[in-house]
Amino acid sequence: MLPMNKALILVAVIALVTFATRVLPFLIFPGNKKTPPFVAYLGNVLPYAVMGMLVVYCLKSVNPLTAPYGLPELISIVLVIVAHKWKHNLLLSIAGGTVVYMFLIQVVFA
């Protein structure tokens, strides 16, 4: 556990960096300038790229040759896709998939 003074410094640095990343775009692109097309393009494609990267990261340690053969992950992925196609609610899809996955690995495939 961190001493209190180091913990406070850490929280202050994290808060400062978070604030800076939120303010920086407004300083670089003030309201009277048009956002460059490249930045707008990145704003459209990066969320999908990040989600793809997270899926790959989450599935990197799955071994289909040993029990449970990736079944909890597969079931959760299918549930997320079905829930999202059904309700078009990102929070429901992600939270539902996470809850089902945790139930599967802690109760069903334990």
C-alpha cells in the first residue's frame, strides 16, 4: 500500500493528465476553426479499432485445446452480439456479457 503523500501525488498527476487530455483538443482546434478531415476520420474509426483490439486482448489467453475450450468466452461473445442486435444498447450488451462471463467462469466452469 502506498503512503498517503505518494497516493495523493499519484491521484493529482492522474487528474492533471486526464484534465489535459480533455482540454487539449479545444486548445488545438478552437471553435472558430474547422476540424481537419484526418482528425474527423480518426474520430470515426478509432472506437471500432479500440474495441477490436480489446477483443483480441481478451481472447489472447484462450486455449481451445484445454478445458473449458473457450466456451465461456464464446458464449459471452455470442450473448453480447445478440443483445446488441436486439436492443442496440451498448451498456446492456457489455454489462450483460460481462455478468454472464463471470457467472460462467466462477460457477458453471469452475
